[in-house]
Amino acid sequence: MKKSNLEKLDLELYEETLTNGLRVFIVPKDNVNSVYATFNTKFGSVNQEFIPNGSKKMIKVPLGVAHFLEHKMFEQKDGVDPFTFYSERGCDANANTSNYKTTYLFSGSNSFAENINYLLDYVQDPYFTDENVEKEKGIIEQEIKMYDDDPFFKMYDKIIYNSFINHPIKYPIAGTIKDVYSITKEDLYNCYNTFYHPSNMFLVITGNVDPEETINIIKVNQEKKKFDKFSGIKVKEYNEPNKVEKKTDKANMDIEISKLGIGYKIDVSKIKKSIQEVKRYLSILFDLKLGSTSKLNEDLKNMNLTTHDIDYTLINTDKHILLIVMVETNDTDKVLNLIEEELENLNVTESELTRKKKVKKSGSIYNSDSIYSINSKIVNNIMNYDEVILDDYKHIDEINKKDMDKIVSSIDLDNKTIYVINK
């Protein structure tokens, strides 16, 4: 087992790749009582067209399959409900699906060996029947309707949908109701047998554990199981144009305050940095312009144009980064103009950049005290870089004004979509 230090965080990382391809990452932390474990597969909502493991022909599955599959993993052949299993042992359990991954997790301070074995066992033992697949469809339909009734969820999904043309990131993670009702157990098994192979998965464990004992428990568990030969994963590549699907859109809902959303679709394919590096720079840039401590955020509150901070996030594909900005305001036109005026000048001073780098460093130290934040860092590192970044300080120090200026001069914010929900 390889041992490394997470620099300046006083933490050790243990990692090993098992013979079946499963990657295991362990960060022990003996000043806590609990353990947090996440079992992750690189399979999310965007993986709609792919060549199944052992096949040569590309197939297309319905939207929402990754999310549907996550739901069905909690139904076991022996009738034991994983939520009940963990609850009886004083632990929490859950799962979540994003655009690019699915995660199964538990946390608690009791029965670690039993818990980690059970996590591996239930995720690696699918049980799909025509009957239990059909039963789940109504449950997911209600979940979709629930999110559709939430104005910010609705606006977020619509901004992404109106921003992209070909890339499947445009569709909601849970899919559409129509697609959900078309999902079959064969769809689920095709996805499971391709993306849930140990070679496409990784396990992250943080908290009060002994690394050697933990890896031995996992090895014994995995050696008892047989897996099909893994031929790698081939997914469809999408040619996404540098324009939005729809420039303006609106809806009416029974709400007290109107909502404004803007999606800036930024082509970063010509910037000579990885998309994750560019995203790191843009994260600092837009935090300065739109974040909770920004002048614009303060001005909007002082003018009584909004009662909450500006909400913004960055999502990416292989070629584009989408900046989503959302504001609660009854003067959507005025706030839109103020945001546009602020983003006309994207220049960043040396002192502003230095200040934000210090904030990032302090955030790294603060997060290192949480087994959940440490786990999340490792998961995000594997998804983004396929390795754990051992020295976050070094990556932060490498951010510089010269590169920031180059990136700023290369991005175009004219390619945007606007979405308004009126009260």
C-alpha cells in the first residue's frame, strides 16, 4: 500500500489498486470517532451513449438511467433494505448521482468492518426484475415533479437545457418522466455491467480507521467475488457548438419574489490549460465579481434589490464551462443590467488575487478537520485529475496574474441565455 502525505495538512493518504482494478484511498484521522466511506463509480447522467462491456456496438439508453440505477441498488434480493441495515447499527447511509458519477456512502462510529463489507456487497450485487423496475417509476416521477415545483431547481435545469445543444449534460440528472417510464431492467444491467466494474470504481474512506486492517478487510471481500473481464469504456463524443440553444426564456410560478437566472456558455477549448485549471481560475474570478464579499453583491443588498447573496456555480463539459448566475429579485431587468455591467470588466488586481489565494489556503486548512470534506476532496481529485492532489498549497501558489489575464482575455461572455421566473 502506497503512503503519501497531504502536505501542510498533517494527514496521511494510503492508496492501493486491487487486482480486480478497484482503487482504494484511505485517510486515517484518530482524533474523531466516526468513519465516512464513499463507494464511487464514474457513471453519471451524461453517459447516455456507450459501448457495453463485452460488446462492439454503441447503444443509447434512456435519460435518467444512472439516477434510476442508484435507486434500484437499494433493493436487494434478500429483502434487506440498506437504509435499515445501517440505521440498526447507528449509522447513516445515502447515495447520490451527478452528471459524471454515482456515489454510495455510509458514516458512523460503530461496526466498521461489518459496514464496509455490506457497502461493497450490496453495491456489487444488483437485483433488477421487471416488477421492481416498474414499481420504481412512479416513485421517481414524484421526485421529478417535486424538483419541478422548486423555482431554483427549475431555473437551474432550464438554464443548462437552454445553454447546450448536443451534449447530454443539458438534460436533468433524473431524466424526464417519459424517459423514466421507458427504462427496462435490460437498460439497467447494460449500464451496471459496463460502469460498475471495479476498474471503473474507487473507494474512499476517511476517519478513525487502521489503514492496514481496512485494506485487508476490503481485499478479503473482493477476492471472494468474480467479475467479468473489463474491456474499457467507450462513450460517445459530442460536437457541441459555441452557441446557446435558446437566448431567453421565462415561466410563471406561484412565488413571492421573482427569480433571474443567466447562463454564460464559455468556450475554453483554445486556452492552453486543462479545463480543470481554467475552472480554478474562473472560480476565483467570479468569486471576486459575484461572491458574497463582492461589491456587486453588497450593492444589490444596499439598493434593496435582493435579500440573498448572488448564487453562482460553474459546470463543465470537455469543451465548455457554463457559469450559472441566479438571483432572487422583483426587478429582474435592473439586476440583469447591473450584473452585465459588472462583468464587462473582468480585470483582477494582484492584491485581489493574493487575497483570494489566502482564502483558498485557509479553506484548505479548515476543511482538513472534517472527514467529509477530506473525502469530498479526494473524490473530486480522482474525478477531475485521476489522482489525489497532495499539495493544494502548491496548486494555489501556481495561480498567477499573468495566466489570469490571458484567460480573461480569451473568454467571451456574449454567448448567454437568460431565464426569468415571474411571480
